[in-house]
Amino acid sequence: MTVSRRTFLRNSAFTTAAVMMPVRSVMGKTGANDRIGTAVVGIRGRGRDHIKNLGENVVALCDVDQQVLDQRADEFKQEHNREVATFTDYRRMLDTKNIDAVSIATPNHTHALIAIEAMQAGKDVYTEKPVSHNVWEGRQMVNAARKYNRIVQCGTQARSSIGIAEGVKFVQSGKLGKIQYAVGTCFKPRKSIGKLDSPLAIPDHIDYDLWCGPAAKVDLYRPQLHYDWHWDFNTGSGDMGNQGIHQMDIARWFLGEMALAPSVMSIGGRYGYDDAGDTPNTQIVYHNYQKAPLIFETRGLPRSKADRKKWGASMDKYRGTRIGVIIQCEQGYVLVPNYTRTLAYDNDGELIEEWSGAGNHFENFLGAVRSRKATDLKADILEGHISSSLCHTGNISHRLGARYPAQEIAQELQSKERLNDSFTRMAHHLEANEIDIQSDAITLGAWLEMEPQKEQFTNNDDANRLLRREGRSPFIIPDLS
């Protein structure tokens, strides 16, 4: 990677300033107004919000795309009237002494590697969701946080919501009776990402080897490197792990579960177009918790094929929400339609109570860095690991499934009321989009049973092999078991 003259001058100025400035420790010695030197890694999309929210704490930016890096550094200088150090390689960045924390918004497949190496370098970590690309590496992140005594926050910002926290208290107090089931939805428009006849040419200003990190370094046949990595199992986890992780996490919060479900199953597939993606755009995942099931539904197609001309404005809803959570209890239910509100209804649909109020997830992280108490975090890495792993185990079921006609699947599900209800609605949705569901079109995932505390499947060796991957040298995630 060629370093631009502008980047060289920035780094030189930053190094000089660092030598003149005493190294500051945040081990309980800082005041509330002291800067917590933070580096933001992955700054093209969501990382831009990290820069904005962390503000004056930002001392370094890192991205494998030199053009994006230079642009964000210029924007930062205009906004804050000071230079910021820039790096294309996060490993070099971690050697910088006045960086106390690292905020990660890279693609999912590099979260765990960067986070663990940051912790080993003595940095605290804020990492976007899902925290991991697979179950095993998420557990290594938890192990690293405990071993190195680091503060690690997951970017599931709904955990800082006052309105949702009050709703959780209300439900868990038993005022609506026992929870019967939880349904999370991600009905978000997702069009085709296209498909190339020859490999995508990676621009010279992007370090593709570093971008791939632990993932397989392969030719890409999609037109766009950035963002569409979500729809490739080599680097992403579909919309369940992209958007749906938020709603999955909220649903699990209400249920009060602190481990993976003892069994899981997926139903669905990728429909409506033939493109370079391999993750489902239509999917049901059923987590069979003993107290109450957690069901997650993903739909990327509009209400019907006729609605594709106005795709984004024509998505299905489930009980009033497109992207939200329903917690059904004996005497009513609650709806969480966004990141700040909870509404409680009786079983006749009459509103009983509602709560609203946001919270600052980044400020919560910075506060915990100052206090050195992981218990101050709203979304400690353990919470992020469990919710992320619910997405991963659902996708493992899908990847080990086989295709069947809808009629055969319906017969298989007759004894599973909640799962059958979700499937019936999904089948109608696919028919409205003119998908032939009576052919072998729908993937019925493997029914997987798990020992939650060990995070190992008990009935499928192939599934256990998908709990982790070997990685790619030199980007190997350490085993900290």
C-alpha cells in the first residue's frame, strides 16, 4: 500500500505531538472532562457516526481504503480544527501509545480479530454488531475482555434506551402475566446486488488482503465491494445479522435469557432474483427457549411482485411493525417499534402504557472506561456475543438444510403452533411475490440441539464445524479458552 504525502505528514505531526504529550492512563485516574484517546477503525459508513459521537475523543482514524481515509481526515479537521492521525493498517495503529480505546465499524468478519488484538494492546473496545462472524470467535472476545480486564461495549444501542428498559421492567414484573412468545421482525427492502461474469477489479487505493483479514481471500462476482459483503456468508450474516441483530437482542432482553437456545431451526431462502448473494432474504429462525420461543422473521421482498416499483414503501408488517419486536404475554403484549419506545396493550388491542426516551450508547461506553467497571456498560461484550450467536446458529441451520415443497414443510410443522404460524405467513408472502413454493424452493434447515453452556451442538457434527473457521494467516484469532 502506497502512503500518500498527506497521510505521511499527518502521521509525522501526530507522532511529534505524541512525544511531547505525556502518556495518559485511564485506569481510574481521569476526570470526567478528560479526553479518552480513541481510534475509529472502518470509517466509510457506520464509522462516520462513531466519529461524530466520539467527537473530541477521536485521535486517530483507520481504514483500508485510502480515499475514504483521506476524506474523513479532511472532514474531521474542518469540524474540529485539528489534525488526526491516519492509518491503513490497524496493527500499526495499535502501537500508538496515546490511544486508550478502539471503536470498530469494519465489516463483521474483522470485528473479533481487531477487538482482541486491541485488548491485547491494552485498549478498551467499542465494536459494532454483530460482534463476531461466528460463535467461537465471539466467545474468544468475551474471554479476552475478562483476561485483559478491558471494557468492551457492543453497538446494540437499544440497550441504552430508557423507553425500552422501562418496557422490559414492566414485562418482567409479571404485570402482563407470563411471556408466551417473542417475535422480532426485519422487513427491510433488499434489492438484487447484481452478478458479474468476471471478477470484480479491486481499486489500487484499497488494501484487499487486509480487508479480507480472517476471511477467505477470493474473487468477488458482485459489482460492489463495500456494504454488499453483508449478503456473502464469507464476510456477513445476512439481514438477520445486519439489521435484525438489534431486534434479536431486544427480544432476548425481554425474555431474560443469558445463553443460547437449546435448539434452533431456520426456514427460508433467497428469492426474487439471481445475484451474487448467498444469504437468505426471506427467513424464519426459531430459537426454542424453554420459557418461551424467540422467533425471528426476515423479509427483503415487498408485499407483492406488483409492488416492486415502489419497493421501499411497500413492505409487509407484522402486528403494526416492519422492523420491531412483539412480546406476547398471557394478558397482553408489548410492541417495540424502534430504538426508543415501548407500547403495552391488552389482548383487545387497547393501549395500557407507553414509555419513550433515548440514551447515549457511546457516552455509556466512555463512562465505563473512566470508572473501569464493566458492570456500568449497557451492552457488555457477553450480551453482544449471545445475541450475535443467535444469528449465527440460525444461519448454521439454514446452511445445513435441504429444499422441500411448502406443503411438505407445513405438514412437518403442524405440531409447532408458533413456527407454523410464521411459516404460513411467509408462504403467503412468497406466493404474493409469485414464487413457486410448491416446487423444491424452500430450505428447511436442520433441527439443531445445543448444550447452551458449552456452546456446542449435540446432534450434528457438521453444525459444530460451522461454529468457527480456521482463519487465514497471518489473521488468526487466538484461542483464549
